[in-house]
Amino acid sequence: MKYHVFLSFRGEDTRLNFTSHLLQALKSKGIDVFFDEEKLEKGVLLSQALSRAIAVSNISIIVLSADYASSKSCLVELSDIKIRKRSHGHTVIPIFYHVDPSNVRNIGGSFETSFEEHESKQATDTVQRWKSAFAEIGTLKGWHIEEGKFDSASKELVGIEYQKNAILKLIKQNDCRVLGLWGMGGQGKTTLAEVVYKKISSEFESHCFLQNVREEIGNQGKKSLRNELLSKLLNSKVDIDTPSIGSTLTQETKELVGIEYQKNAILKLIKQNDCRVLGLWGMGGQGKTTLAEVVYKKISSEFESHCFLQNVREEIGNQGKKSLRNELLSKLLNSKVDIDTPSIGSTLTQERLNKKKVLVVLDDVDDHLDQIDYMGVKYFGFGSKTIITSRDRQVLESGGADKIHEVKRLNENDSLQLFSTFAFKQLNPAVGFQDLSRRFVKYTQGNPLALKVLGSDLNKRSIDYWESKVEKLKDCPPEKKISEALKSSYDGLDIVEQNIFLDIACFFKGEPIERTKHILSGCYKGVECGINKLVDKCLISVSSSRNFSLGFFGYCTTRHLEFPYIIDMHDTLEEMAKDIVCQESKNLGKCSRLWNLKHVEEVLKYNKGTDRIQGIKLDISRVDNLLFQPFVFKNMTNLRYIFFYLSSKYLLREESEDYKKLLTYQDDIVSLPNELRYLQWEYYPFKALSSSFNLKNLVALKLPRENMEQLWNEGHQKIPNLLGALNLERLDCKNCRSLVKLPSLAHLTSLKTLHLKGCRSLKKFPEIPNNFDKLDLSETGIKKVPDFIERLDRLRRLTLTNSMVKYVSSNISKLKSLEVLDLGGRPIVKSPEIPRSLTGLYLSGTQIKEVDLSSNSRAKDASSNISKLESLYYDGCPIVKFSFPTVDVPSPSLKDMYMDSCKSLNLLSELPPYLDRLDFDSFGELVSMFDSFVELVSMLFCNCFNLNQESTNNIEANAMLKIGSLAKIWAARQNLSSCRDSSHLICCFPGNKISANKFKCQSMNSSLSLKIAPNGGSGSGFLVFAICLVADLTHCRSDCYVECICEYQLTATDGGNGGGGYEKLRSTITLLLPFETEKYKDYHVFILSTADMVKKDQNYEEASFEFSIRNLGLEGDDVDMKVERCGVHVFYVDEESDTDYIYDTDDSSTQSHSNLLSPFLGSGNSVLVEKICNRSQNLWDKHMELEATFDSFHAQARLGSVVDIIQLNCLGSTIGANAIGSK
């Protein structure tokens, strides 16, 4: 068995605090840890077991505490770890826990005393070996957790272990339902309560910790706080406005009535060893989801991770399979997963899943191939369980279910009990209603949904009402009794409640409840009461939006933070509601709601609409060209909703696709009824809205991608703008390229969303209310960002890409919430003043000529304003000068810098040291470059033909230096398969020659062979290959991927390599070339290396290489490009060395960094060497400063950064390796 991490620690020092938190955090990330819970002197057999565990672990974490060196077993572990580090490049991460690293290096303080004691008991050479290993660990970089900077939570736990155990003993007594903790202020009551809560909460189905109850009651009131508590406990929204909780049975208790037997049967099946996948099969409304949820809550605490995916069939339709699978895997692995391939290709992701015992529920599956296998069920670890619910038994059988449980109808007694909980709010029928209750139960045929709906409808009704209802059901055929029972509940609603129910079924299922209420309130009185009644009657439910994707309102994106609750409805009830509408009339024009494609086409095409129609819903992507009259809505005087939309999968396609399929005759206007509340019309075909259209009832107006010139025609200018649209929440006119006028919106306090992207004829910045957080005005004709921009103090993102803005008010710097400012493609000539909160600045394609952020007095202010910047874009700007602050003041967060096609820049001063990616393509006039950029792993200088030789030499030298520094890291992680997916270096610049000094083995074609020095000349353990290719990019398409392929064979001496003699390998490096208005020209040099090209030396004596380059087309039309020249340099990495020494191809002696660089740098560049070495030290110092800010360290939050870096090591990340693996 292999482990990701071996954890070495002194148990008596840290087991109950830091180490236990670290272990829990590592496991939550799916990292497999070897952890000996009893760190005692246990003899030879234990020592051998620990040695084996170290040998099969990728990383060792050593928690060095004050008494660590006093433990013989700890020192034995340490010696084994050192041997493994020397022999196999084993990664070691020390954590200096309340000890001074210098005392570890120099064996001082308490450590000196510990070793003196060992010297009196152990052999001298043994103790000396321990001391050597111990001192060596002290030289490694890691984490220093100082005394006083450990987490406050752990400090608060000191001294309360006895009281905690006493409380746990009390709380576990059967007669103790309520336990009080009493004491004066500051005595630790809250801390003790929190510790006990965290200890035992997993044993309960629901739990909640309400802090500061006295204060919160004063702030929000008792009722609100009680609703918050009940909502958390019942996992559904509770809104009780009465002094007492009115119902004797909670909603969750009602749901569980009558299913105990089936729950136990399922639990018995799921616990069988041969049952990894369990199917629950039954008809709609039979209780499959309820049973799955009950079982899930019962056993979820037994698993390391668990996830309940509701409505899989519907959610795949809304957001797609890949998105849903990523959501599932992210929850299971407790970290973000983003896999865009049909299969789970990442071997590490598969391995992490395979190491975890998980519980997954896939609810409502209807396609075994696309909805079961796709979710990665086969990769779940030993002991994992998957529960799948479906109406189709064949889906479960074909999908690999090991056991299938048929969810049976409830028996008569259970049915009567469930019915009674809804009809009488108790477990048995009320006196005088026993016989009637049994008759209703018989008609529902044991269907839980019908029992709940019918029981809710009969609640508090007279006996006369009961008798009339049962007589109605008596004459119904048996096969229709369930549907009639459901419909009878609908019949008991008043007219407003019925309309609300039908509207939700046809138009608003899955939509945000608050926005739906707002729209419906414009149509009916008493919407709040009506929706509450539908909930009470179990005809609809209110659910958390975390489990749904929003449809029309949210463009099918999950937005549970903005819309925490949505309206849901059982599929069976939805079908019933739509059947009720269809039975209203055989004349489609007299049906109240239209959603069926053929029905909508018929009504519009033949002008069959009447005043009976209240709503129309149509996915226009499914429509062939449909021609209708401009007065088609004239007779639909009660029309309240128009949904002419594109489904989410079509919204992702190119705008150029033709969806203008709803066509009319050559009229400029269409008559719309004034009763409209919701108008969504993609590709609206008219030039304006009708002058007779009054917006007083309108809540949402969405007319994207249309030809409208203004919101109203000229005749409507007499009406005062939008003063009457006080209910308008959403205005969407994006890509209305002819729109020239927009009235003032400042008074529309209900307006929350405004989309104007692509309105090219719109010249004036809109006047909007100050409650906006995002504003997209890209591709508009707006020329000025006015002074009143400062009023938008909640604005977080302002996008003006490709607009006509030339002036930006300095008041924009006053926006304290602004995070992203995108001014790309504008004719602006001066860089705007930016707020300190900014993380992304996009100025690509502007007319800015000079950027000065150097350390003069004015720029110091500017540099402080870029302290949070992460990305900086200046592509295509006519910049002639660009300078940054010195190393002491730049933004440590700045990682990406793009300056493609800045054709006027000929000199670039020193860059920020933290950059990972640098794109300088098509710098037409760039002559001179900075001399060092140590951290870069991507350097693209395509089409920069004026670079002088010195700058080219610097680029080459830095590329080789970076490969050299990465070589040791890659070699140390060569056993981690994931590192092959994530680590590389890419460099490209104009030229047709390969440096003979840097690549001594060259060829004038696409292949070459070279000799490998025996054992690297001095016993080196690994070979790392750097390759250099020359290719003509003249026929290379821009904005496409270029794939560089290296196929090579390594031949070993005397049939080495395990007797195989040779090994054939293949590595691929893919890079995306930026979009160019001009084509790429002439020959370019590529310097490349990847973690995939690290090989442990198996006495290889020869290597032969074959190179190829392909230009990958978006439509699969790939083009092969000729490799004109090639070269290879071999780095011989010494696995025995503890410092980053690397052996050159022609010199087997050990070299320092300065000597190592000499063959790459040429003469006269000693200053560069010194600057690079100093820069490396500065970078490390900065890193350690950032990591040392442990002032507000919470046990879980603090460990997050440690665990993330450890996880990066497990992933083979270059960043993680640089942060921890460097010496």
C-alpha cells in the first residue's frame, strides 16, 4: 500500500492539538496519510513497519516540537527519512512547532539536553547519525509556528480536557435532554459548548450552534431566530409567524411516517459487502427520493465524504453533465474539480477518489450510460456506496446496480397513518372520520404523494366536504384514482390559487421564489398567502437553490447566493397541471397557457390567439422559420408572460448563428398587451416597442440580440421615459446594435440587473440606481465615464471592453468595492487612476503610450494601488515606455502579464518578480529586454523581430536557468504521475539558430541522437531533457494551439533498464498562441521542457529523438509544421546531493549556481548571475513573510494553507514545489 504523506511527530507534544487538526485537514482533501497513533518505543517490529511506510510515501511531514528529539522512535524515523531523501529524492516538509529553527540546525536548547541523554544510553555512532539527520532537517525550508502565534481555538482548549469529558459523560445519559452550562462571564462556557458540539454533532441527523442568542434576539427577534434554527434542523425553509410552533408534527416527521419498514430493508441491503450500487425503483410519487434522503442522513456520518444530487435528469438538462459531475467530485474531494473531458482522465483524481470511502445519491436518473457511468461511480474507494433512484428498472439494471429495491406502495395501516398526519396533524384519524379516512386511503392505492396531497386538502374541512369528495372519487376508474385524488386537491383551491399553481407548473418551476412572487403579485392579489397555501397542501415546495440551476432568470447558472430559495414541484403534479390546461379547450387559442412547440406555432402562425391566453413559452432554437402578423397579440388582451428564449446549450454558441426565426411582415412595430409582466424575446424583430405599450405592470424586459433602435418609437417621446415602470427588476437589451436612446433609470429602485453589451449605437453612460454590483457596457458607443460614477459605491465589476470611451473620470478611484476594471479596446490615451481594491486591470487595445509605476513619489501611490492586482493586460497598446516599481514595492499577487502586439515599445525595464506567465508577442519595435525573470514558466516573444542579441541571450539564459531549477524539483517528484500533467517551461522568440553554447547536441533536421555520460559522470540519479526546436510560423494560424511532440528512445548498457535494453517514450507540450491581427512570420525558436521528460538513470548510454509540431485547428483541421532544426541539452541531477547542484553535459564536477549558469550566460554576465541569485533569496524571504502572518490562526483555517501546499506537492505543482521543496 502506498501513501501520499508520512506524518512524523512526538505524540505527547502535539497529538491532541496541532497534529490532530493537520491530519483531519489532510484527509478531508483526499490525501492518504500514514499516521501512527501511538508514538511510543515499541521495538524492532514497529521500526521496520515505519521504515516500510516511509519508503512507500511520496512526502514526509515532520512536526518538530520541543520534545521531539527525546523520542528514540522519532529519531529513527528521521534517519530513515533522510536516507530516503538522499536515495530517491523524497520530499521532506518540516513544521517547526513552537521551536526555533536555528536550535534544530545547531542542536541547541532542549534538543541539546535530549541528545546528551541519548549519548549516555546509545552507541556513539548511532547518536551521531541521529544528530546529523536532525541538524540537516533544520536547514530545510518549511513552516515556523511560533509561540503565541498558534490558533486561538487551540489556546482556548488548554486546561479544559477534564471539564469536556465531564460534560460528554452527562450529555450521553438517556435522561439528559437539556444540559445547562453555568458560570460567570469569561469562564469558558461558549468554548466548552463549541468543543462538545464539534465532538458529537456527527452523531445526530441535524445540528445547529446558535451563538449570542441574547444579542440576536435583540437584533432580529425571537420568531426570526427560531425560524433560522428550525430551517437548519429541517433542511428546508421554515417561516412560522405564531408564538408557538403550530403543527404537532414537523414537515420532516410527516415525510417519515409509514416508511420505517422499507428504510430498514434498504439499510440491510446497503450494508452488504457485495452491494456498492443500490437502485430504488418505483412509480412517480411513491417515495423514492424521501427514502433515499432518510437513508442518506442515517448513514452519511459513516463515510469520509458524501453528496446528494437531486433531480439528476433535470439538472443535466439545465447545466450539462460535465458541470454536474464537477460539482459532485468537488464535494467528494473537498476541493475544486474542473474536468472538461468525457472521462475522468486525471490519474490523481482517480487515485484520490479510490482512496475515499464515499456515499453518493443520484436522484431521478433516466439514462444509465449518460447519468451513472459518467459520474465516475467506478472510481469510488473501497466501502463506498451509491444509491440511485429511477422510475425505469432497466436504467438501474443496465447502469450496474448490484441490488434493486422496489419502493412498494404503503400498506393500509401505514397509509392511514401518513394520511392522518396531514389531514389531522396526528397519527390517527379523528373521532367520526375513521371510515371516511379508510375510504380515501383505499382510493390513493398507497401512493405517498397522493396521501399527502389529499390529506392536506381535507385538513380542517367539514364532514360534508369529506363525503362529497369521497363520492366524487368513488366512480373514478381504478387506474385513474391516484390522478383524480391529486386533482381533487387542486379542485379545492380558489381561482387565484389555481392560477398560481398552473403558472408555476407551466412557467416558474425551479425559479427564485422572491422574484416569482414579485411577478405574480402584479397579476393576483394575495400571492403570498396563495403560495403558502400551495405549500401547506403539498402541491409545491420551497427548496434551497443549491440543488438547482435557475432557468429563465439565471440563464441556467447556479446562483444560490443571490437566490437562496426556489419553487419546486413534484414531476407528477407538474404533469397533472399541464393536463388540466390541455383539457380547458380543444381550440388551442382558448387554452390559458401554451408551452408545447406545435401548439405555439399553430396559434401564432394562424392568428388563433384569444383573450383566454395568459402565457406563452417557446424555445426558439427548436423553431423553423415562423411567419406571423404584427398584430398577432392584439386579441390576447390578458397575456401576462412571453417567454421566447434560447435554451442554455444554445446560449453558449456563437452569436452569428441565425435564430431570427420568428418573422413578421414589413411592419416596424408589434402591438403588445399592457397586461404583460414578463417579456423575454430573443432576436426581437422590430425596431421599437409599441407606443401604446404601457410598462406599469412589467417586472422583466429582456430583448437581447435584436434590431431595436429605441425603447419606443418617436410618437412615444411624449410619455415621460420610464417613470411608470416602477416594478421593473431586469432590463436586458444586450447586442441591440441599433439602440440609440435609453431613458433615465435612476429612479427605478427595483432595477437590479442591466445588460447593454453590444449596443454599439448607444452613446451616453446610463443613469442607474446605486445598488448595482456589476455593469457590462462593453461594445457600446459610450464615450465618457462621468463623474457620477462615484455614486455606484457597491460596484464590483465594470466592463467597457471595445467601447468608444476616451475619458474616465478620476472619481473611479473612489469606488472602494471595485475589483475588476476592463477598458480593453477603447481609444483611451491615459491610464486611469485605479482604486486599491482592484484585482484585475484590462487595458488591452487602448491608446496608452506610457506606463510608469516606478518608485518615484507619485508612482509610490500608484504602486500601493496595485498591491492586490493579480492580472494585468496591455495587449496591442502603442506603449513606448513601461516601468515597474522596484522589488521592494510591487504587487506580490501579480502573476499574469500580457503585452502582446505593443509594437512601439523598444525598451522594457525590470519586471515584477512574482510573474508566472509573460506574453510579449508581436513587439514590433522591442529592442532591449530586462535581464532576469526567474519565476516565469511561460515566455512568449512571437514576432518580436527587433530584439537585440543581448536580450535574446538573456531570454535563452533565463529559460535554461529555470529548467535547471525545475529539474531538481521534477526529479524529486518523478514518482508522482500528476506532475507530468502540470509542470513545464515554454519559451518562444524569433530566430533560426540554436545556441551552440547551450545546446551542444544539434541537428539540421527533426531528429538526433546523443551519448549519455555513464551515471551522469558522477553518479547522478536523474536525466532531465531540455529541447530546442526551430520552425517556420508563416503558415501558423493565430489563436490556435501548437503541439510540440517529442518521441525518444533511451538505450541502456548491458541490457539495463531491468533487462529490457531500451525504453520508448513520448512527451507532448501544448501552447496557445495569442490572437494576432497580423499573421505570424518567419522562423521562431522554441525552448521547452516538461516534468514528463524526467527519467531515472538506468545506466543509459544513448538517447535518440524525433520531433514534430502540429498546428491544431478548432474544427479538427490540424496542420503539420516542419521542424527545421533541433537541439537537446541533458541536465544530470544528483539525487545524493542536498543542495540544488546540477551536472552539465560536459562537466561532471559539482557546480554552484554561478558556475552552473556560465555555459548558458556567456562572458560578461556575472552581474546577471548575482542579480538572479539575490532575486531568488528575495522571493523566498517574501514568501516566508506572507506565510508567517499567523496572528489570527484558526485551527482549520490556518491548516488550510499548509494543506493546500502539501496538496500541490502531491499534484506535482511547480508552485508548490518552489514554495516548500526548495532548499
